[in-house]
Amino acid sequence: MAKVLKQYEPSKRPGPEAKYPWSDWFDGQIWQITQAEDFPDSTVSSMEDLIRKTAKQYGYTVSVFKEDDDTLVIRPREE
């Protein structure tokens, strides 16, 4: 049966670790990332989509530019 608690301290279990350093990449600076070093398990086009989707989830708007076959540039956008 459900019950009312007077107080509750959540356990300090760590959550899943992010695969990519989103807080760095969305810190307001312009970042150049490469497939070989920064996202070896993703294609450039899927990473480009994931960056835009994740930025939106974090409340940011970014522009993503494909510099060449394995390099992306992430630039914050002013709204």
C-alpha cells in the first residue's frame, strides 16, 4: 500500500555516463570534432543529426557544419 513520507533522501547511485561530452560541446565555444577521435562508433551524418537533437534537448541551438568526410564543426547559434 502507498504511504506518505515525511522526508526522502534519494540514493546517490550514479546515472549512466554520457557517451559524448555534451556539456563541453555546448559550452558556447566553436568546436571541431573528428570521427576518428571523437565519435568513432558513429557516421558523420548520424552524428550531425544527434548533435542537433541533443542540443535541442539541452535547450541550445547550434549550427553543425560538415568540413570534410570525417570532421564536423559545432557552433552555437543566437536565437
